[in-house]
Amino acid sequence: MTDTTSGAASASATTTGTASARLLHLLSLLQARREWTGPELRERLGVSARTVRRDVERLRALGYPVLATLGAAGGYRLEAGTAMPPLLLDDEEALAIAVGLRGAAGGAVAGIEESSVRALAKLEQVLPERLRRRVNALHAATTPLTGPPAGPVVEPATLTVLAAACRDRERLRFGYRDRDDTASARLVEPYGLVSAGRRWYLVAWDTGREGWRTFRVDRMGDPRGTGVRCPPRELPAPDAAAFVTRSRAGDRPVRRAVLVVHAPAEELIDRFRVSGAEVEAVDERTCLLRTEPDSLEWTALRVAFLDLEFEVREPPELAARLADLGRRLLRAAGE
């Protein structure tokens, strides 16, 4: 005999789980962009217009102020509320937030150490036991390096202003000091923020210079929105990160280093911290490393301390730097 009651309960649980996942997806979409049309949400969620309306009502019941506009051009958007509504996080999102808060004290954003600790304490109070154990295990196994900041820091309020302007496509004004400490006033159309190590960059169209630029956030002064919206522009790069990488390289000629390394490709990728696209396996014990380093000196030092046998194919300058490094090390060792 078939257990219809058990089957119905299982189907109900599956349906509930699917609805909850869809609700999280809907909330993430509303938080990611200023406004969505009904057809856009239906396409992203793969549901009917009626289901979208029902899910919007569920978000409102949870405390999220979702505004709806009628008509052909109507849509949905989140309105800033006066109080924080209940958070809807899946397991991986909750873990990511907890890990991020633990590492915030040593990050490149100034003045958030105390607030990060308070937020983490509140989050851990509501984490399920299974997630709390995972977060605590990571914390117990990690020892942070302490000491003075290793680079420039930026204010959280500055990042908030810049991020909002990027999201809303709002023109920005700010003071700026370039690498020569020359001050200037800038009016830009922001595109996106990029975090590169301990530095933050804003990618934007500079209206005064009529071109795309990158701006170090720690060199900005008093950024503020103008209230003027700007039309979207096509960035001459796949994304903001690629544009920053290209801008940081500047006009420096690209020099490719090619080395034969006597190690399996997988081992070199792991130890040299390069992408798989830069390593080609020759056989089980040998591979080719092709990379475009910012500095041949730094590449020479990294390769020398790999504790792997290798030969330099190109450029000759890299072999010369390795020879010079070897002579200096021998002198330091008294040989």
C-alpha cells in the first residue's frame, strides 16, 4: 500500500522550500537594482505574474517596503525603511557575512572594527547551531597578522556614497589628488567600485576630461552626489576590474616571462598562485609557465624560492636578474 500521507507531506515540504528559495531570489533582485518591471521579474524567476504579486505581498508581510507602480511602465522597487526588517539569508550568505565581519578589523576600511564586532555578535545569536559551529571552527583555526595597516584605508561613509551613486547612475563631485599630489575638482559619471588588495578604485567617466578614468578612493575628498542622473555608457573593457588592471599597467610595455618548470602543472598552479591559463603541462613532471608580471624583479624572487628546478626561456632580462640575485645571496652567505 502506498503511503499517500507521507508523499503529500514530502511534496508540501519541497514546495515550501522552492517558494522560500524563490523569495530569497526575489529579494536579492530588488536589492541589486533600483527598480524592476513585472515582466523582468517574471523572466528572472520563471514564474507567472500572479506568483510575482503573491511573493511581493509575502515580502511586505515580513517588513520589506516594496513599492509597486501601475501601468505599462510600472514595476517594483524597495523603499528605504525606517527600521531594519527581518533578514532573509541562506546558509552560504550567512556564513559569508560572518566570515567577512571577523576579518573586517584587519581590512582596508577604517573605523568599522567595533561596529563589526557588534554586528557579528548579533548575527551569531541567530545563526543555527550547524552554521555557528562552522564559523567558530574557522575562527579557531585562523590566526590573523597584527600590526599597523599595510596600506591606505578609506572611510565606510565614502564607500557608501560611491556605491549608491554607481547603483543609481548619479553624477558625483569630489576633490582629488593625483600621484604627484596635484589637487583638482572632478565631476564624473560613476560606473563601479573595484577592490584591489588594500586599495579601492572608482571607475568613472570624467566629464571634464571626456574619458574613462580610475580614481583611488583614498585620494578623494568629500564625494557627494549631484542629484543628476547620467545615461549608461559602454565601458571599453569586459568589466570594471579589467579596466582597473589595464589602467594600473598604464603605458608600460607588456613583458611576457616564459619558464620551463620541472614540476606537475597542478603543483605549480597551487604553489605559484597563478591561473590555469598561464600553465601548460608538457608531461607529468614538467610544465611551461607563461606570465605577464608587473615586475621582473618580483617574479625572479618568487621563482627562486619555489624550491623547484626551472629554466628561463624569455626574456633575457629575467635570467640576468636571477643571476644578479644569486650573486648577492652568495655574497650575503659569505661565499
